[in-house]
Amino acid sequence: MEKKAYRGTIFSFKPHVVLEEVPQKKHTGSDTYQFIEDGVVVVSDGVIESVEDYTTYKEKYFDIDLIHYPGKIITPGFIDTHIHATQTAVMASYGERLIE
């Protein structure tokens, strides 16, 4: 089993979140997401095993190599799969701009 750990600022949604629960503009705290200033994502055989504060990581996983990304945001499990519906008419059109 291969384990890797990635350290940085962590922003992630918790596993039970559904779209209707995503925080709105004035939301200040939540059970739907977590923001960890100095966090670690532990990955085991390509699957996220844990997302936690660096202090907790040091105590539990001291034997795993750590890849540090200072000043970077890590968004575990986030996949950006969106389109801009107003631009679909010109997708793959030679010489056209997406926004006219």
C-alpha cells in the first residue's frame, strides 16, 4: 500500500454535502465544508484517507513522506466539471470567440 501526504491550506466539502447545503454569501461557519489553514491530505493507493490539521498529522502519520505546498490551496476531491451555457453555440467553431 502506497501512502502519500500533501500539506497546504485545505478547503474541502464534507462527504455528506448535497447542493442545497452549500454555503450562501453570508454564511460564516458550517457542517458542510472545512477550511484548514495548515492541513494535510493523506492519500492511500490513490484514495483520500484523511483530511486533517497538520498538528494531528504529525502525531498519527509521522512515517509518511510529506509533500509541502506552502502558500497553495489544496481542494481534495474537487473536480471542476462546468460549462458556460451561453457559450455552447460557438464551441469548436473556427475563428469564433466564445463571448461576442
